[in-house]
Amino acid sequence: MPDCERVLACDPGNDEAHQLLGISLSKLRRSAEAESHLRKALEINPQSPRASLLLGRLLVEMSTADDAVQSRTKIARLSEAAWLVPESFGIWITLGQALMREGEAERASAVLSRATALMPGNRDAHHLLARALLQLSRHSAAEWHFRLAYREVPQSADAAHNLGMTLHQQRRYFEAEPWFRRAAALSPDQARHVAFVSNCMLWTGRFSRALNFIDLAIAINPRADYIQSRTRILVNLKAVYDRHGEAGRRPMPAPPAAPGPLGAHAPGRRMLAFVRHMNDLDHLLPVISAWTGQDDGADVVLVDAEAPDGDFRMSHLRNRRGVAVHRLHDILDQHCDDPFGRLMRALAPAGRPAVVVNAHDATEIGPIIHQAAARVGLAMVTLPNNEAPLVNRLIYADSTVSVTDVDLSADHIVYSHSTARSLAGAGRAVGRRIHVLGSARYSSQWLAKLDRLLPRDTLPAADERLKVVLFLISEKFAISWPEVRETIRLLLSLPGIHLLVSRHTRAYRLMDLAASEMREKGHATIEPDATSRHPSSALSFANEGTPGAALVAWGDVFLSVATSISVEPIMRNKPLLELSYLHSNYALVARELKVCDMRCRDQLVEWMKRFLAVPRDGLGSAFYDAAERRNFVDQFVELDGQPPIDRYMEVLHAACARVEAAT
């Protein structure tokens, strides 16, 4: 080293001396000084391959040896090294690894592509590149590189698992499953491989088998997410077994007979409508009814819906020509390899145009239905499962509503007006497949028909008292139950009021409201303080299963806690008071019709006193401004002109036509 220093003292432009001094300083771990001399050598002689190689290697050593160096600095050094020594496979793959650690998948994919070009048979390079491509949702390219990596090391459980993950993320569950099975066979002590076998079975509707595999995964490693997966499987099993015994613990039912009779009676086009619960049916019923009013038929599949005996909705469906109503557990064969695909082929045989319809559902059985429809080649249309009564989108843990993977797999997605206005990336994601068609359930066209269908014998007899109905929201939303009780107490302190409380169809809290136990026929009564309750007022609870539409037909005035049924009283020109002070949400009705927005008890009591002094047939006129109410109806329900149900039919017929054209 002293000799090099003496040479440089006499000849500072000697690039060879700078290189030799840089090598010596590097060996002494004086990297910064070595870098300075090697850069000087390259500055003197930019064409020197030796100087480029030495500096490149030094930069790699500096980027990997010192953990204290910032990641950005390491990446910068490696990038320069790759530029200096472009033929070095080691530099490119090291740079790719550094970029992946920093989450820069886009840059990493370009760098690792260079590495695989330099060494096509290197498994690690293909594996890293596939991971980067997977993060970028370039599934086909990722799959190709994962297959190359697996070909190099066919005994690698990780390689098999990663290939399965690529297919799984593309929702190609039947193709992914064998790779997870292969990984589990190669590494039987790893629960994740078994858990993904279970997951593939779940998303293809093989719930019983999925339960067996998730139990095996839990036995290997009882992780919390595996236990949650087991719960999810049991929820779906509940829909495919009858209601006797513990879901998932009953013996397997015998396979159903050959699927000949299913769907065989139906003329024309076919609709396969999957209904999770009765609220879904309320929204789908007008669409099914209009569809079957022509020469088209429908199979209505009750997924987890418990219809009360004599329910008018079930009676209406069964009386429609070309309509068949099934319970999922009666017709789904859990013994076959593709239960939902087999079911859809039975309901809609080849050559018959058909469309699959279900309500928006990204968390339960909806995605399984979507995947099966895609495999069979049927059109998929998702319809609103409510009228989106909330306008505060932070309730969904974001400022906007996201387009879900379930929606992306559908041919057509119908949103309510308020939901569509707050969609994130809807135009980029699904473009023309999104439709805002108005409300079929609350359209004037359907309500006129509904009046002839509603039962009249399930509610208290009418008398001279003002009939007030309180609709409660699901308790999964934030609500002040002490305020609910106080509101009921205040209402009962007024004279001549019959208050009927309607609990939410799927989740409600009764015991916070009722001081006494449930009495016969599902009624409960609050026993308020005798000094505050007026003797001419009464309180009762609607029977479980009483349709909301029947309550609207019965009542005079309606109180809502951000419920979607609040639209129907408005359509019928009956006062709807949105009790905003009871909950932490912002209701659509409260925003669009300010007269409906009750910010405190005082407003509510003031309006109730006014209603008590007005003839029953004049309540709506006394409450609403006619122009404001008409504007609400035009904007959110009827959409200025064409009846919403006609719009729904156009979308469904277009979906069917696409299937027919493809066959």
C-alpha cells in the first residue's frame, strides 16, 4: 500500500495505482477510502472493466456487511453495482431481494427478470420473481415462474405451496388444491398446507370435507385464524344440513337422487335466486315476481332462510307459474366433488339460458355461489340486499365503499343510489357492469301489488289510538339502548298511543327493553313507572317473522333507527321520524329529508303531540313538504321515469342473452 501511495503522489492520474490501493484498503475494511480510490480509477479510465468490477463488488460488500446502513443506501449501492457489473447474477438477485424487503415489487420484478435471464435454471431467482409478480397481481406470469421453480426442486413443500397460492388468488380452487395437498405430503408438520386444502374445499362448497381438514390443521397448530376458519365452515354447514342437531356433527345425509326433476318443469329462461334470509327475499321478491310474469321460470333456493308457516312471501312464490322453491340442504349433494356446480347444472341444464341472482354478500356463501356460476358458465347478477340506509361510510372502516372481489366476478352489479355515489374505483374496476336502477322493493309498481298480498291478521286490532311503529337496527351497529328505553318511556307517557316495537330480523336486543320475560305468541311488555305511563297508551312487540311491509300497512307513524325499511312509509306518505339521537350513524333519510331528522327527544315529543291532534288521513300532508318528498322518491327510488322493476328486467335479460350467445 505505501508503494501505491508513493506512485499516486508522483502521478495522481495513475488509474492502476488507484485500483491497487482500493483493493488494499478494502482488505483492511476501510471501505469508504477504498470506494473513493476505485471511483477515482473509474473516473480516470471509464472503460476499465477491472475498475468497474472492483467497485461493483465493493458496493455489494458494503451493502450487505453493515446492518446499520439505511436500506435506501444499500439499494442505491446495489443498483450502481448492477450497472457497473451487468453480467453478475449475484448482484442482480441480491438487489432483487433488497427491493422485495422494501416492498418495491415493481422494481424487484424488473431486476429479478434480469437475474433469471442470466441464470435460467436458478430456482431462487424464479421463486423471488414469482413472489414479486404475485404481489403485482400478474398471476399468469407468477404461475409460470413458480412452476419453473418447482420443476427445479420438486421435493420442496414451499415451492408447491406457493404455486397453490398463485392459483388460489386467481380463485382457481380446484387447480390449487392438489398443490396444497402435495405440500402437506412433503411437509406434514406444517398446518398451513392443510389449512389451505380446507380453504379450497370451503370455496368450492365441500363444507363437510373442509371441516375435516381444518380440524387436522388445528390439531397440528391451534392458531386463532384456523379456529375462525372452522367457525366459518360451520356457518356454511348450517345451510346444507337441516335444523336438527349440531351443525357439522350430524351423519352425512344420503346423496340426493339424480337431478332430473330439478329445473325440468321450467319454461323459457331460468333464474336461479339464492336467498340467505327473509330480508333478502323482501328485496328479491319483486324481481322474481316480475321475471316469472312472462314465460320465464325461477328456482328460489333458501340458503339459511327460515320462513314462518303461512308466510305470504312463500305463498306468493309457490303460486307463481314456473317457480320452484327449494331448501339448500334438500338439494345440495355434499358427497360430490363440485356440489354447487352440480346443483346449477341440474337447475339450468345445458342449452337453457339462465341467470344466477343473489344479494350482495362478500362474507358468507355468496362468493361460493359466484365461483360455481362462473365454472358452469352462467351469468351472475348481484342485487342490493338493502336500500343502503346509511350515508356515513366510515361505518365500513373506510371513507368509501370498496368494490369487492365478489362484485368483480359478477357480470352485472346493481347498487343502491347512495352506495354507488361513494364507490371507490368503481369505474376503473368494473366499468359498465355497475348499474343504479332504483328500488324494486319500494317502487310504486311493487307496493301496489304488495297491498294485495299482505296478511292482515298478525297484528293488534286497530282502535282509536295513534299507531306508532319503532323499527330497531341490528345491534352490530352502535346504538344507545338507555336512550331507546327512555324514548319508549316518553312515548308511553303521552295519551292515546299504541307503540309497536319491531325487532331487527337478524340481530336485536330484547332483554334491554323488556322488563318481563317473553309472553305467549312472542309478545313482551315493558312495565314502566306507573307515574309516567298514561293509562290510555299501550306497548307491544311484533311477532318474530312479521313482515315489515305489514307493519307499515298497520301503522300511522313510524320511528326508525337507520333501517332500510324507512323508505316504505315515505313512499306511502306516512310520517317517518329518523331517531338520529339514538345512534352514531348518519341515515340517508335524515340527510335528504330534513323534516325526518330527529336530533333530540324534544323534537320527537313535539311531533308526536302534533300527530295526536291531526286526523289520521292527514298525517303525511301535515308532516312532509310535497315537493321535497317527491324529489326524494325521484332521486332514490323511482329515478325519474321508467319503473325500477322494468330496469331490473332489462339487466337480467341482457345477462341471459350473453349466456345464450356464448352457447
